[in-house]
Amino acid sequence: MARIAYLECTRCGERYDATHARTVCGKDGGVLYARYNLSAMVNAFRPEVLKGRTPTMWRYAEVLPDAEPVSLGEGFTPMLPSREFPSVYIKDEGLNPTGSFKARGLSAALTMIRHYGIKKVAIPSAGNAAGALAAYAAAAGVEAHIFMPKDVPLANRIESEYYGATVTLVDGLISDCARMVAERKEEEGWFDVSTLKEPFRVEGKKTMGYEVAEQLGWRIPQGIIYPTGGGVGLLGMWKAFEEMEHLGWIGPERPQMISVQAEGCAPVMRAWDEGKQTSEMWKDASTLASGLRVPKPYGDYLILDILNKSGGAALAVSDDEIMDAMRHWAQVEGVFAAPEGAASLVAYQKLRERDFFSEDDVVVLFNTGTGLKYLDTIEQNEKPERAPLPEARSMGGIIGPY
Ligand SMILES: Cc1ncc(COP(=O)(O)O)c(C=O)c1O
Ligand SMILES: [Zn+2]
């Protein structure tokens, strides 16, 4: 653990040691960030040392916890130049283990859970975090308890069960799942790996920021569009840019950070529009992009601060726009995106229309997961006027071959 100098509250600055598992700041519930002694690394940890290292997020080991990684090969995902917009890149997180960027955070979190000797974990999840937790818990030999809304994509439920987790389906939202974990964790002896309630998921997610910079040849893009539920990736990337500046890898330049949400659940967008520093609980949250169904992100104060400091923006897109964008991306780019990821494309189109970004601005759109995990969601939300999804052809009672 030598690499982590201390954990720091993002609200009051209180410092904690990282010798045992921590949750949030004991004084004010603020999110804790891991802090490293970056000044001591400046001469030895240079971009050149990355050459030839493992193509996973653990290539940035010096700025990750010093424990034996629980790894399934997460990170270092492709940065695809868009075929449609010459200055746009698609960071395709769908290629991660378990098909989403949640792998990064849970790889880092389970690394530390195992390191601290914790045997049981619990998570409230909108879906993909559950699958990732279950996989990494299996790899770490840790017992996983998952609480997810009963209408999550089928893939999330099945994969979690296959990885050996105990799954509870909840008639409610992720906030209801979180309450259930909170109520039972003490009695059951579960460590709570809820979004931002432990310090290491953000450490895994921050590697997306290091990758964006490395894959663009240490240039910082003009903009990053990030589908925002709990906002962990946005926070993580911002932390990565700050660390890289301390290390002397980049200057003070930063991308304009854009939060895209769904019209049916847009607490960050509403707070942004009203100039507030925190969000209000969104009532009756509903969107097919299940990962964006977070009615009040725990780290809202951090998300809004980053949007402000970066000259960014928050906006919301409709489910219909998301469905259109999924099909468009698949056909034009060959990328079958998760609905949350496709929201990034809609946001980019809107920001171009508003002249927020120009044609020449380098903008990275995050596709946070693969569409393959949403086949049931896609089928349920296909518009009737569209070509129907192909049905299996039957020949006189014999199904196929075609
Ligand atoms: C595919 C996908 N994209 C985006 C998100 C939102 O992520 P975050 O909580 O980091 O904002 C999620 C969360 O479940 C997700 O599964
Ligand atoms: Zn604090």
C-alpha cells in the first residue's frame, strides 16, 4: 500500500490512512480520493516507461493501489476514429470484460477488497456494475450480493447468477436497492461497494483519462462526452488529468467535460441549468438506458464542479433519439453501442448544432458498453414503423438452417 500516501475527503480535506478498508468521510460523508506521492515519482514515471507494458489499465500501476491486481484484462480499449466525423473518436468500452467500463472500477475495488481480506461484498446496481462485480468477485474468491431493479436487462441478471453472485431483484430504482444494502450490510457483514462509497472504483475508472491522453499522443481533446449516471468515470478522468499535470505529462489544459443524461432521469442536467451545486432527487426516473437511471448521484457536487471548471455542459436526450443513434452508429461506424453510449452521439450532434463544438474540435465520445447486453431492451423499444427485427424463419416445422 506504500504507493497511496493517504485518502482525502473531497468535501472537507480530512485525511485518512489506507491501511484498512474505508467507506466515506466520517465527518461529512464526502467521497474519499486516493492520493499518491506524485512529486516523488516525477523523474521515474514518464510516459516512455509505458511502452511495451501490458495493454490493460494496470499499465498505469504507479498511480494505482500497490496490491496484486484482480484482473480479467480490463482497459486499454480501442480509441476508434469516427468514420462520420473526422475529428471525433469513439472510446469503445464495450470491449471490456463483462462488456462495459464498469470492469475497470470493479477490478480496482476487488483488488483492494481481497487485499484487505474482506470476504463478502454487496452492491446496488443499475445492471452493468452488478455483472462486473460478480465477475471480479468470482476471480477474487469473494462472496457477492447484488440488488438490482427487476427490469434490468436480462443479460445483467443472468451473468451475475452465472458468476455465482446472490441476486435480489427489487421492485424499484437503484436508490431503493441502495437502501436495502444499507439496511442489511451491518447484520450480514457485507462491505458496501456502492458507487463512490469506497475510494477505489474511481481509481479504476480514472484510467480512462490516462488512456485518452496516451492514445491521442498526450494531446488533450477539446471535449469528452460522458453518459452520466453516478458520474464515476467523469470524476475519475478529471482526477487523472490532475495527476498527469502533477507528473508533468500534460499542461493545465483540460477537455470540456460534457454530461449526457436521459430526458426521463436528468438530475445533473437540471441542477446545471439552474446553476446549483448539488442535484435534487429526480422523481419517477424512467429511461431505457438503465445505467442512466440514477435519480440522485452521490457525487453530484463533484460532477457539477467539474462541468463548471472545464467549461463543459450537461444535456439530456430522449429514448427515441438514443434508439436512432444506436442503429446509426451500428450502421455507420460498425459499433453496436449500449444505449448509454449511443446517448453520447446524440449529445455530440446537439452540441454541433448549437455550435458548442466546431467541426475541427477533437471530441471523444464514450461508448460505455456493448449493445449485446441490451437485446431485450432493444427489442422492446423498437419503433413499429421501423423494419421489424428479423424473426427466425421456419420451414415446415423445421427451424432453419437458413
Ligand atoms: C453502460 C453504462 N453507461 C453509463 C453508466 C453510468 O455510469 P456512471 O455511474 O459512471 O456515471 C452505466 C452505469 O450503470 C452503464 O452501465
Ligand atoms: Zn469530509
